[in-house]
Amino acid sequence: MDVTDHFTLFVPSHDVRCDIANQKMWWAFLASSMVTFFGGLFIILLWRTLKYLWTVCCHCNAKKKEVHRITTGDGIKRADREDAAASEVGWMTSVKDWAGVMISAQTLTGRVLVVLVFALSIGALVIYFIDSSKPIESCQNFYKDITLQTDMAFNVFFLLYFGLRFIAANDKLWFWLEVNSVVDFFTVPPVFVSVYLSRSWLGLRFLRALRLIQFSEILQFLNILKTSNSIKLVNLCSIFISTWLTAAGFIHLVENSGDPWESFKNSQALSYWECVYLLMVTMSTVGYGDVYAKTTLGRLFMVFFILGGLAMFASYVPEIIELIGNRKKYGGSYSAVNGRKHIVVCGHITLESVSNFLKDFLHKDRDDVNVEIVFLHNISPNLELEALFKRHFTQVEFYQGSVLNPHDLARVKIESADACLILANKYCADPDAEDASNIMRVISIKNYHPKIRIITQMLQYHNKAHLLNIPSWTWKEGDDAICLAELKLGFIAQSCLAQGLSTMLANLFSMRSFIKIEEDTWQKYYLEGVANEMYTEYLSSAFVGLSFPVICELCYVKLKLLLIAIEYKSDQRESSTLINPGNHVKMQEGTLGFFIASDAKEVKRALFYCKACHDDITDPKRIKKCGCKKSKTSIYKTMGLACCFRCCRSGRCCSCMPVSVRCSSTSPRRGNPPSAVSVSDCSSAVRAFEEDQQSALSPKKKQRNGGTRNSPNSSPKIMRHDPLLIPGSEQIETMDENIKKYDSTGMFHWCPSKDIEKVLLTRSEAAMTVLSGHVVVCIFGDVKSALIGLRNFVMPLRASNFHYHELKHIVFVGSLEYLKREWETLHNFPKVSILPGTPLSRADLRAVNINLCDMCVILSANQNNIDDASLQDKECILASLNIKSMQFDDSIGVLQANSQGFTPPGMDRSSPENSPVHGLVRQTSVTTGANIPIITELVNDSNVQFLDQDDDDDPDTELYLTQPFACGTAFAVSVLDSLMSATYFNDNILTLIRTLVTGGATPELEGLLAEENALRGGYSTPQTLANRDRCRVAQLALYDGPFADLGDGGCYGDLFCKALKTYNMLCFGIYRLRDAHLNTQSQCTKRYVITNPPYAFELVPSDLIFCLMQFDHNAGHSRTSLCHSSHSSHSSSKKSSSVHSIPTANRTNRTKSRDLRDKQNATMINRVGQEKTWFTDEPAKTHLRTMQLRPVNTLTVNQISQNKPTSSLIQPIREAEDEC
């Protein structure tokens, strides 16, 4: 070894008294560690040996003492004293327990101590890394070397901690042989030796790297590691790294020192990090050869290390990579953005459901959607779904997890989310299981954060009751359950009353972009209507004090908006949704209106409208927020006028107004004299108000208007008709408290439960009944099929705002085994029959006179049991095509009717009770199945292409663009997906849809059905009878009646205003013949829907108008001739009702008009419509009106018509069209 090598191994310092002979003292450092280890081991073994010998000796003595206690008299007392002494806890045990608590991290002090020891160990290892750049052995001054002083302090602490561990150890021998103990033996004593000898030896201090093995335990103590994968990953990494660094330290020591038996002459200068590099290339079997071991000790160590290191590298590294690769890509946490809300969407997350949701939620027609969407699902998205998320990365984030896990709910910040939306799998094989899963999701979310708003989809109506069991579930907080079966069957049921309504409503709550077509085709007008959606906006203070019809007309004519309903607050401050209310409702401050418009920006006109600033503006686009500082109080409050005419006349304060209004009206501000315009307006308003009040004060002139609702689905609370003031015959009819005709809520017709055997029909019985004007329901299902909930279909058809004779007879054709399972929910509804059979049997269809039905509904309960999506609708499609291909003899109906020997009811025009609104028109017979009105339920949207053979729809065409959907002959549950986003943005939309669709289902009724699973009958009371007084949807014919003059080239806006002013009927769409614009002789009888046409839209005589009509109390008088008989939806169910009861003073006029009408009927026998006396809302202009509602399938008056076969019980007559 040369001088350089000696200088490297030992560098003398002039400041320290070192051995001038350069004698190496490494053996002293090593000896201190060896003596400590083996000395302690010897003492432990010696102690164990002595203890064992003592135990053996004591065992012999114990036996002798036991024999002695038995022979002596005081043996028992002495034994008790020894046992008591043995039971006392010694101080050694107490100290041992204390030490155990300190090192076990069970307390805060213990955790701090454990973490501190680990941190100091890493600190000592860092000091070793620093000192490794120095010579292996060198002279150092303890008082000047900061690193030595720091290392000394660390090791003193390690020594104290070693003592605690030694005291707490149960088995001292195993403790002495632990890895951490060995580390302390070879690192702590050398530090004290270095202070004594004033020299430092790098030695075995690299063993401190073995402390890294405890890194995972420390992180668990700190509650950082919680999952098994993370713990395993940290364990593998810490073991691998600690072994690698420790082995590198040993190579660094022996290679820089050399072999002892070679007098350290074969050493080489290697830095510690070069040794780390050497160990890595050795473990990976690469071995570049640029760095290698020269000493014998180094090479011998490498031989054994290759065996263990290679095995560890080959096993640990792949597992580490696998764990890192398997970490959830979407396992992070959501970071909320200030000023931006976010919602959480979970449940059934697929490409189809997410794309449909995002397309509607982020539609451009909505105002700026400043909401971030966070999807949470336990399965990572596939490539297509991942690409969809990336396309919307600015507003969409995905996280992998489950809402059933509170940790995952915390990750998506559910406590600060604006709402949580739960999507359901509409195509699952087991709907009840899917609903149970979503209910569990609701429970988990509500348990984590009870105040969160939840909107969930439910498949089955009866499962909604389980949500009521959740204490924090309340609609007041915005919680909503969208029942797909309830709404789907409700839409289909409404189509039985007004064909095409399902399409119109579905398009209203779905966001559709406007598609402009230049060609004059039916698609052009259909798509113009499709661009309309339903919005809500607060009404301007300019409308305060005005009645609903006045505001509705002003909005339509001036603002180009269609107002259909308002949210009304009663005196008890309870909110009610009023659909097309009449003059009795005066607008309040801050009233919320429901509008049909094409853009959310257009609806703002209702909020910005100011009479002073916008009265002379003709372009509605110019109506914007004005700078007018006019008081937002009504004209009555500004002028100090009372709202009640009687209060004004008496000169006292009005008790009809809210307190705030009375205060402002009785004490107008000084210094603000009213302008001439306001005075004039006020005077006219007072005069109109007086006329309205005079009309309202007369019980005989009470207006019939739409019902009010107390909650999102509650029953009417504001009674517009006092049952005690109804004329005598009607009062006797409606106040019969001894008969239960309605359910306990008064919303539905009811009858005592019937056994299913009593409603069964055979083919011969059905043929002899000669059914007509009924609804045929073709249902596919068996014993194993999931129930679809036919009660939701029957309830809208049994709403109490129909009179009994107006109810359509419902005939189910299907498997008796399936219908027996559904019957439990149907046995309380009147006029329901069952024909056991199959909808594919033409004999069964002819037996129920399907050619005479008002609507044929095709449903299937087997759709979700088929994996192939294209085959899910095979039964419904086959049944539809089977019916359309049938041929009928048009003479059969007339022969059967004549054989009964009677004149069909409704043909007696001299009957004073036959209102033209409810008159029955002659109808052509159906000779081909293509003319039968059919609506088919589909699961797969693409299957709609198979329903109509004469259309040119592409298979990839969206459902709403296809001809069957536009015509109202097909309905798919997928259109209800838009309700999720529509309900989030405005929960009132769902309330309105349910009010229109379900026929009046209320939370009270849902609670009753949850308790008894059946409707409960109730006696008629004024409160329940008032619930009948609510609007319903009908179709108005233009070929005859009071609107016939507008049907031939008139404007839709004129029709809208006339119907609203005269009859309180609110028109909102047209059901037009598909080829009406072609003006050909042979037109196709198919119709399509036009939503909210513009004012100047030209009408044709064959149009049918969708309208919201009022409940007609007078229609109940026709019971003498029509009681207990059904009728056509194209007759009385789609006829408008009279707006007023007939005043007593006008009964003479009614008799005269009746006589005049009898004479006219004798000379005008070709006239189809019926006439009746009508009274407008204007008392000064009360005069006779005539009005006729046309059936759905009619062309023009000059078509050849004949009577349809009718039943001995139900014998309506309807007119049908020939299919092109």
C-alpha cells in the first residue's frame, strides 16, 4: 500500500491527540459492538439458566410445603396469605406495562415517540451519507465536529429508547436478536468510543438503513395508509430499498478498507453511490464491469448477495410495478372550485346513459351551465366512455369508487355538492333488484350527508314507497324520485285520451336543437315545434293583480311566450301548481310561471316586461331589462285601491290581500303623484275588476278552472266551487255520501274490489258485448315476467275529472297468469275487463272489436329478459304488424247495432243535456287494421324502424326524428332520461309533468298505496269533490263548431285568443294530417304533432287542437242517458267543457235555444256536430255559443260516414279515416 492509500485510510489531525504511528483503531469500534452484543446475550442466557434452576428447586420445595400445609392445622390460612401476596402487582410489572404503552403507539405520546425514533434514524442515516465522502477512519474533535455532536445526540436518544424496548419485552432473548436491536448494537457503542478516542470510524453505521423497513408501520400510525394495496406497496419498496442501501454500505466499507489478512493493501477508493450503482447492476444481472469488487471480502459478499438480491429483484420489482399499475387511475379526490357548483352522478354509468345525460344537461339552449359534473362508479370506464369524458373535460370528471363507501363520498365532496343524481338501468332483467340497489345508494348518501338533494330514477312504482322510510328523504329539500314505469305508462295512457300527447310532452322536457328545413314537408313544422322546451321564470310585477287568462294572452301575443301554469301561494303560504287557472286567480308578486318557449333567454321577457316601457314595442326581442324605477307593487297598491270590490265599496281595508299589500295600498308614498297613464290603467283595471268580482260573487256564475296543488304533487286546496251552491240536481248527484264512488283523496274513480273471475271474458262473451270506443291493451307476460305496474296505466284513465259515463272501458288481452299478479292493484277500478289469450291471436283481437277501439296499446313485460337488444321488442313489433295487416267488414257493426233494436245514445239532438262539447259524432267504420290507432312501447330505439313500412327513416336516426314517434304511435322509455337534468334545473317541471300525466297522483296517495297497496274508497265530501275540478287535456276539432270559421285558413293565434277568452281553454299544439300541406285528394290519415305554433300559423279544417279544458259539472246531468256507458276519446273525452254553470236567469234562454235547435236539426240532418248554449267570461256579452270537439281520426265533414257497432252497455259512435 502506497502513501496515498495510507492517507486515505487514516488522516491525522493536528488539533487532536491521535496516534502518531497511524495505528488503525477499527478493531476498538468493532469490539465495543461485539462485546455489547455477546455480553448481553451471555447475561440473558445466564439469567435464564439460573432462573430455570431456581424454578426447579422451588418446585421441589413447593411440593414439600404443600404436604406440610395439609398435615398442619394452619395450612389453609398460610396458603391464603401467599396467594394474596402473589396477586399483588409488583413495580417491575407496572414499569413494564408503562414501557409497553410508550412504544406501542397506542397513545398520542407513544405515537410521537415512535415517529420521532424513525425520524432520528433517518437523520442518522443522512449523517452517514455525508460522512461516507470522508475517509473510513479519521481523527475528529468532538467539540468542533457538528455532525459528530448531532450523531452523538441521536444515539443517546436511541439508547434510551432501547432501554424502553428492553423493559417492555416479554422475551428478552428474542428481543436481543431482533433486527432493530442488532442495528443499535453496531451503531450506538461506536459513537461513544469515537468520543473517547477522538477519532471516527465509518464502520457499520450503514445498518441504520434497515430502519426503513418500519416505514409502512409509521405511515399506518399516522393514518396515512389505509388500504391493503398501499400497505403492501410501501412494505415492498421499503424492504427493497433498505436491503439495497445496507448492502451498498458493506461493499463501501470493505472495498475502501481492504482485506485484513492482506494488511489492507488491496483496497480501492469507491464512493458510497458507486457502490449503490454496483449493487443495482448486480441485482439486475446486467453487470457492466465498469465497477467491481477487488477485495476478497467484497467478492465473497457479492456471491451471496447475487443469490438473495437476484431473487428479491425478480420477485419484488414485478410486484411493485403491478401494484403501481393497478392503482386506480381515477382514484383521486375532487377539488372544488370557488364560485362553481358541482353535482355527483352515480348508479348505472354506461356510454349510453352518460351520453344521453350530458347531451341534455349541457345543451346550448340552457343558460350558461356553471355546474361541474362528477361521475362516481366502481368500474373504470371503457375506452369509448373515457373518450367521452375527455371531450367534456372542462365540465366532467370521473372518479372510481362506490357511493356505499363513505371514503369515496368524501373524495367527491358530497357534502358540498349541489345535488346527487342516481341513474337506473332501464334494461335490467330484475327491476326490483335494480331499485333496491338505488335505494341503498340513497340510504348511504343520506346517512353521510342528510341535507344533500337527491334525484333518483326508479323502475317500479311500488318501490317508491321504500324511499319514504328514509328519515331525511323529503321533497321540501328537493328530493325527487322519477319513476320510469309511472311516467311511461302515464304518457301512454294520456295518448289514449289525446293521441300524440306522449310525443308532445316528451319533446317539451327534452332539450332539442332547432333543425331548419327549407322544403315544405311535415318534418319542417314538426321540428319547429320540437325546438320548444318547458321553462320557468318569475313574472314581472306588471302582471300583479291580473287574472291568468289575461296574462296568458298578453304573453302569447306580445311576448311570444306560452304560459300554461303558475306556482300559486295560498294565504297559508303553501305553494300550489295551478294548470290553466281561470279568472278567480289573481297574480301575486313573485309568481313563478311555467312557459313553453324555444330558448331560456326568451322566457326572460316575462320577467323584464314593463308596461310603461314596453307597451308600444312590437318586436319581442327588444323587450329587455329596463331602467324603470317604478314601484314593483301592483297598480292597486300604487293607487291605494283594494283588491276586493266589496271592500272598496265599504271603504274599509281589504282583508283579501296579504298584510304587506294592504299596508302599501292604504298608505301610498307622498311626493309620487300617479301619472296620467297609470291613472287611466288603474281606472280600467278597477272597472274590469268590478265586473269580475260581480261575476265571482254570484254562486251560479262560479267559474270552472284548473285545480290547485299544495305540494309538488298535492291535491287542490283552493276550492273554486262550493258544493252547497251547486244547482239542485247536481248537488244531489255529487253530495251522495252513502255511496263511495271515488277514492279517499277524491282524485280517482273507485269501486269495491272485484274478483278477477268476475271481469273475465270469453271470446263469445266479448263478441256479444259489442265493445266500442274502448281501450284495448295487448300485454305480453307470463308467470316469471317482472310486473310493469298496470295500475299506473289505469289511474290516468280513471281520474275523477272525468264523469263516470266518460270513462273508457279498458280490455286487457294477455296471459291470465300474468294478469292475476297485476290484478291486486287493479281490482278497485271500474270498467275493466280481461280476455285471456294472446295479442298475436286475431280471433282474440276480433272478439274485443279492436277495429272499434279508441286506442290499442301494446306492452310487454318480457323485454328485459333478452340479451340481444334488437330482439327485445320482437313481441310488440309482431303484434303491431299483425293488427295493421287485419281486414274488417264495415257492415258487421251496423248489423250488430241494428240487431240490438236501439238508437245509439248521443244521436238524440233534442236532448238538452247533450252539450256540443260532449256530443258524439258519426264515424266511418274501420275496414283495415292500418286505420286503428295504435301506440307501441319500445325498449330499443332503433327498432322503431320496423313499425312503419311506408317511412324512410334511417336506422341511425334519433328516435324523436322518426315518423312513428312524431305521429305518436311509438313510445320508448329512453325519452324519460331527459327528466333527470330537467328536474335538477327546475324541480317544478317534474311536478307539472306528473300532474298532467298521472291524473292526480299525490304524496298522500303514494303513502296510502305504500300502506295498503290498493286504493281506499271514500265518501264524497266538499273537499274531495273539489279535487275533481281540475284541468285535463283534450283535442278540439276545427271542421265544425264555434271555431269552424278559423279552421279554413284562419290563424292559430286567433284561435288561441278566442278559445282562451270564450271558454278558458288553453291551446298548446296541433295534431295535423301528415299530408295536409300537399292538398291532394287522397291524403294519408297519419297525423303528426306541432308544438306551440306561432301566431300566424295557418290552420286547415282537418286539424285537431291540443288544449287544456276545464272540468264541466254540467256534463254529469247526462247520466240519465249515458250513465254507466263508455264513449270514444274522439268524442266526450276530447271535448271542451263549459266554462260556467248556467245562471238561473238564463235558463229561459236555454229553453228557447233548445227549441230553436230542434227545428234546425229537423232541416239540417247532414250536420254532424252538436250545439249547446255557452257563456263567456264576460257577463255583459253573455250569448249563445256552440262548440264541437272532433275525434282524433277524422278528415272533413264531407267524408262518407256511418254508425259504428256499439255495445248494449256502451254504444258510442266515432268517425275514422281511411289509411292511405
